[in-house]
Amino acid sequence: MRRPVRWGVTLALLLIMMGGAIWGLMTMLGRPVGQVAIHGDVRYADVDQLRERMLPLVAVPFWSVDLPELRDALEDVAWIKTADIRRHWPDQLEINLTERQPIAYWNDDQLIDAEAVLLPRSPKFKETLPHLRGPQARRQDVLEMVARLKQTLTPKQLKLTALTLEPRGAWALQLDDAIWVDMGRVRIQPRFQRFIAAWGDWLGQYAHRIERVDMRYPHGLSVRWRKAQAPRVAD
């Protein structure tokens, strides 16, 4: 004789199990963020500003945190280049921050990185870097000129310490914190190569006495000496 199937009991058990699963899911989805772990060598970014940008966006249930929005908010803070954010079960957020690396000072009151992004000066930043000056819209041109000049100067053991681009397009560079070289607005590369040739032939031996070199001549150059009397150059 067949036993009657107790459908009512079975259905009740299924409902209890489903209810428990739904309750567990709702509890999990509503769990707040328990921990935010921040990694990265952050030395110059404003930590208080990072905290202000982050806190409102993580004060929500763990699974409701909008990771792209949080990333954009952190990357909008000066000095922060990238913010990589990941969730870890059950309630942890891991944030890896990367700071931008400045390569020069820009117009005396800012810093600039290799992507021509401007950074505010930080009192904690004490690095010795070249000083670049120029119109804001020409930042990329200035960085490209720096790269070209260094390709020639570095093998000659000459250090580029400043580069200026005037609003009207004239270039001037400073070597070893001492000698300024006026390149003008046109034929920059040929003039620079002519300066390098003269430096190797005879000009370099008088480096400690040179104040400024003007390369804006068709075939020659002029030198402003630091002392009243110029040195005698042998024929």
C-alpha cells in the first residue's frame, strides 16, 4: 500500500529554506563596508582630501559601492594618477593608489609630469628638478624640447637646469645652473648643434667664466662673460 505524500510538509520545508536563503542574501547585500585597506606610496597627495572624497561613497552597503565612481573621485585628487579598487569577501575594499611623478617645476609655482599634467607645489616636495617656463597651452611642446635637448646634452655631461619658451616663441636654455643659451624662434635644432660643436671645440673650457651665449646669428655666436675682460682665445 502506497504511503500518501505529505505535500504540505514538503512545501513548508521548501518555503522555510527559501526564506532562509532570501534572508541570508538580503543580510549579505545590506552588510556595510567593514574595512577599507589603502595601499601605495602616497607622499604628496592631500590625505584629508582623499578621505573627504572617499567617505561618502563607502558609507553604503558593501555591494552597493559604485567602484567606478569611487575611482574617479580619488583620481580627481591632485597628485593621484591611478586608483585601482577591488572588493574582497565579505566586506573589505582594497584601494591601490599611484601618485604622479613630476619631472620638472613649471612656471615657478607648479610641477609637471611626463604627461604634461600640472601638479600643485607641496611643501614636502624637495627634489631638485629642471625649471620649465612657458605658456600653458605649450606645455607639451616644452616637454618635447626637453627630451630632444637631453639626448644631446647627457652624453656631453651637460645638465639642463632650465628651459624657457617666451610667449612670442623664443627659446632659451640654462646649463648647470649657470650658463644661459639664447636660441631664438627659428632654426632651433641647427643653432643648438652649432652650440654643441663650439662647446666641444673651445667654448667648454671657459664654462666657469661664461654668463650667456647668444646663438641667434646666421653663422656664429656671441658670449657675455662673467668678468669685464674676456679671455684671450688662441687662433
